[in-house]
Amino acid sequence: MVELLLLLLLLLFPFLLYVAAPQIRKMLSSGVCTSTVQLPGKVVVVTGANTGIGKETAKELAQRGARVYLACRDVQKGEFVAKEIQTMTGNQQVLVRKLDLSDTKSIRAFAKGFLAEEKHLHILINNAGVMMCPYSKTADGFEMHIGVNHLGHFLLTHLLLEKLKESAPSRIVNVSSLAHLLGRIHFHNLQGEKFYNAGLAYCHSKLANILFTQELARRLKGSGVTTYSVHPGTVQSELIRHSSFMRWMWWLFSFFIKTPQQGAQTSLHCALTEGLEILSGNHFSDCHVAWVSAQARNETVARRLWDVSCDLLGLPMD
């Protein structure tokens, strides 16, 4: 009798999963940006905007009337997405510019071009990232995760910071992850040369995003520029392309994974919601302030990471 019940449950499980999944998925993606703010005359840069969360973020900001720069490595794909967004929103001010965060020359070239082209910058969304890459290095010799996810955006933000200050009130949104909970900043092994694990390397870089956000907020007090880190949730995107295991897991639990549109909500919340200035430096998930690990609250580590990042990138330590 027990065996029969178990067999019946096994046969019914896929059906029950199918029926329950929409409700579970809705519960797991409860955060929605409710801001009605419109953005005519505002200028926005979104990195990694040719796919996934970045694309959905850029589309919504364009829908609200902003002049949106899709800063991405694959320009051809970016142009295709820009045309798609232009058609869907009716906003023709969607522009594509080359930005390879794994190459500081590309980052500097993007910033130089943007600063020559635009008088203002109101929102910078550091969205692009890599995940679970086999061990490799950027063009400048940085481990790929810390190089792209942290150092690339650190340099980009630094190069655009004066423009953001001139355009205040302005905002910077750094896309991090719940994975920061497993992250540690090993200053003696920042480039992963002594020991390396692809999964943990991603976690370390996401912790760096939060520490960067907190230290940046401290340094920007009174400037009119505010900054926030966000956990977008577990989202169906190209981020898992380097891991067969993660692709299998995402497929297995696909009913419970957020769509890119749902994943973009917290970035949009932090970019748009009025009155959020007093929460600068905080971490958000599902459009609410979220708890972070003890490591992510360590001001000493945040300041040291800032100094080390400046040193690696050849920037002045102020």
C-alpha cells in the first residue's frame, strides 16, 4: 500500500509542480518597482544592456523617456536590442556604445567618448557581469570575476563620477547578489593565483560590489550622488552560460526562477524611487532594504578594498 502511494505521488509530482509553480514564482518575485517617475531629459548608462536584466532595465528607462546608452561588449547584438527597444517604446534615444569591462583601455575609451558626447549623466547602472568562468584573466591580468564584476565597474564609475556630480541629483546602482554571503576578500589571493574556485570567485566579486557601494556612499555624502547595491533574485539569463551544472539546475527549477523583467525591478526601484536618498549605501532585494553578511558590513575591509582597487587601476587614492 505504501509503495502504491509513493508511486502515485511520484506520478502526480510533475502535475502538482506545474499547478503550484505560478503561485510560488509569484511569491519569490514579489518586489515590483511602483515608481511613476518619468525621465524626459535624463541621461542613463546601463552596462550589459544587450541581454537579460540589463536589457529589461534599459527598456523600462527608455519607456519613461530617458536617453539611454546601452554599454556592451557585443555592439552588433546591442544594435539589434536598441532597435527593438526603440520600436517597443517609441523612444529613438537609445544608443549603443562599445564597452568591454575586461579591458581597461575599452573602459577608458567608452568614458572618453561619452564625456565628449554628453553634458549630463543622471543614472549609472553597473549591471554587466560574469559568473563561474573557468580560470582566466582580463586584458590587464586581473582574475576575470574580480576584474569584470568589480574592477571594471570601479574604474567606469570613477571616470564618470564628476559628470554624475555635475548632474546631481544622480544615482549609481550596482548589481550584486545574495551569493555575496559566501564571499570573502582575500587580499593575498585577489587574483586567484594561489587557489581558485569558479563559484566562490563569483561570490567574492559580488561581495566586492557591496563593499564598493558602501564606501562610495560614504565618500559621496553631501554630493547629491547616491548609490545602492541590489540582489536581483535568481533570474533566467545568460549569466550561467559558463556552467553546465547551473544551466541544468536552472532548467530543473525553471518554474521558480524570475524572468529578466522581474529581475530588473529592484534595479529600477533604486534608480527611480523618490525619497531613497537617505538610504544611500544600502543593499536592496525585492525592492526593500535587505540584510547583508558581516563581511559586507566591514568598513575596514571596504576602505582597504577601495585603496587596493585604486592601486591596481592606477588611480589616485584620495
